[in-house]
Amino acid sequence: MNSMEQQFLEAGSLMLAGMVVVFAFLGLLILFITTVLAKLAVTFPDKIAPITNRSNKKNNKATSGEISPAIVAAISGAVSRYRQQHAEPNLKK
Amino acid sequence: MESLNKLWLSTGLANFELGQVIMMLVGCGLLYLAIARSFEPLLLLPMGFGAVLTNIPVAGFSEVGGFLSYVYHGGIETGIFPLIIFMGVGAMTDFGALIANPKTLLLGAAAQTGIFATLFGAIALNAVPGIEFTLREASAIAIIGGADGPTAIFLATKLAPELLGAIAVAAYSYMALVPIIQPPIMRALTTLDERKIEMAQLRSVTKIEKIIFPLGVLMMTIFFLPAATPLVGMFCLGNLMRESGVVDRLSSTAQNELINITTILLGLGVGSKLSAEAFLNIETLGILGLGAVAFSIGTASGVLMAKLMNKLSKVPINPLIGAAGVSAVPMAARVANKVGLEANPHNFLLMHAMGPNVAGVLGSAVAAGILLALVG
């Protein structure tokens, strides 16, 4: 019984030490995120990729304001593929 | 006639022992859970099959020189497999939600109460005749409350290798049962109004923050808890490979091929420990029972901590996300989201719950490091 009491005491001190260290460690991590990382985020923000209309320009130039044949072909291809895919289940029914 | 007799003696039928048959049935039970019920199939399937293989009479899979014996000694006893898996988990983890809302780290810390409270349960079980857990064994059992398979296996091999089979089975079984164990506890500890709380949208996190985060975690572990560096270090390596964006091939390998190969071998190796003499005893029942207690206490502590934070914080916090602090990524976060949606169909808590969920992974690795440092 004494040995069990001893073990309970050891478990109690282990729990106390364990929970204190877990909270302290993760608490320090909060501090790290809110200070170091937050400062880094302000100093080095993500680069926003410039929006380029290179492909559109190219196509527009080619057709002088009209929609290029390549885009028309791509759209009609996609539409027909979509119709095929969505028509099959109905046909089966 | 002598040849026939010799042949008969070399068959499985002539050599089967009752314990082996029972353990094969246990293995088949794990296969059933994996295949029919989809309970952690990635690990329970190879583990169940490993249990069947190791109990085949005469074949000697787990005896010296046997295939499973090499797998166990080479990969599990050395701690290599759990660490490789931890690297893969790191490569799959996005810390964005945690960095956006760092307070959720406290939820991951609170949920570790389950681990340390279970120590008492394991020692209390010593009052039962036939059970005698030392503090090392109690610590290895308690880590089941961390709901983290690789961490549980890593610690069990270091502190109580003789209990590895039962601990691994309990850890993965309860992780699979998260959607069943957690919701009643979450509902019992929260009011409907609390479950309806909608949380503010998370800020966007920059690339530099995500790159520096794993390095910062590693530095802190080196300074304050070097015993946890094997687990945390491999986790951070995987995460840095993911976030740096310069080693996509390595990151992809860690997330896919490497973790898959290791999972197969880890499952087989753990299954090889499911022998009759190691598993069929009253201690296993105790371990299975303690696992459920550990999980429940961890869930409850997380929810109660979130309730407290909601009371003290100016920004509303839905207490349900506290339950995700028990690791079990991403299942626990999904459960928090599901229970939240039941109360408020417009409340999507998944991203908010991912913060405490990944904090739980770190928390359980830190707890394992503490147990190793103090008991190991």
C-alpha cells in the first residue's frame, strides 16, 4: 500500500510538472507567433503576383477586338465535353 | 508411415495452440474493423494481418531470423518507423490556422490533461489482482490520451516495449472511435447557445511565417525539451520541406510513398507483438479501459478550456473546437465541425478546429518528451 501511495505521489508530481511544462512550452510558442512571426509577416509580406493580360492581349491583337478563334474552339470543346459527360447518365436512364 | 507422421507434425493443424487461434481471431477482428467499418484501415489492416502471421505455428515469422522479427527490431525497436511517419505527418500539416489564431495552442495544451490524468488510473489499477504497472508502464499507457499513433508507439518502445501491442491497438482503435466517443462529451459540457457561436474569419498567413514556424518550434524544443527533439525534429523537417516550396519532390515523397511504405511495415511490426502471451492477459483489458478514460478526459479538458477562453476573450470562441485539441488529425477537427453544424447549419468550424488539432500534435509530442525525460 505504501508503494502505491508512493506511486500516486510520483504520478502527481509528474502530472504537475508535465502540465506546467506543456502550458509553458506552448505559451512560449504563442509569444513567438505573436511577436517574431507577426513582425516578419509585416516586414516581408507575400508578393502579390501581377495580373497580366498577356494572353488576352495577344488574342485581342490578333482579332482586333473580336474573340479569337482559339478561345471559341476551347469554349465549344469544353461545352461539348460537358454535355457528353452530363448526357450519359440520362441516356442510361 | 514415419514420413506421413513427420509431415502431419509439420502442419499447422498439429501445432496450433489455443492462444494462437484466439490471437488470429483478434487479428481477424482488426481486419473486420478496417475493411467493414473503415476504422483507421491504413494501420489496422496491416496490423491485423501481422497478428495473423505472427501466430502461425511453425512458420516462425516473429522468431529470431523471421521476417517480422527483422521488421520489429529494425524499424520499431529503433524508433525509426514512428519518426519517419512523424516526418510525413509534418509534411502533410498546414500550420496556417494555428499561426492565424495562436491562442488555440492553449487548447492543444489543455487536452494533454488526459495523458497525465491517466497516470493515476494506471496506478490505481494496481489494486486489481493480476495487474502491476510500474510508473514507466503507466506513462507508456497514458500517452494513448495524446491520440497520436506514432507518438504512442515511439514512447511505448522506449518505456514499455512489452506492452506495445496492446497500447498500439488501443491508441488506433480509440482514434478510429473519435466520432463516437467525443460528441456526447462535447454536447454534455456545452450549451446549445455555445455550440452555435460563429467565429471570426481567420487572417491570411504569409509564406515567411509558415517557413519560420517549424524552425522556431525546433529551436524552442532544443532549448527547453531536447528529449522531445526526435519527434518534434522530424515533424518540423517534414513541415519545412512542405512550406519552403523548394523541395516539392521530397515533400511529396514524405507525404506519399515513404509514409505509405513505413505504415505497412509499422502495422506489420506492431501486429507481430500481438502474441497470445503478450496480449491475452488482464493488463490488456486495463490498457483498453484506460485508453477510453484518457481520451474522454482529454476531450473534456479541451472543451472546458475553450469555454473558459470564450468567457475571458473579447473574440468569441466556440467551445467545440477545444475537443480537437486531442490531436487525432483531422478526425477530431471534422467532429468539431459536424457537432457545430448540428447546432447551427451556417457554422463552419473546420478551419478553426484545425488550429487546436495541430496544436494537439505538438502538445502530445511535448508531453511524450516530458515523460521520456522524467521517467525514461
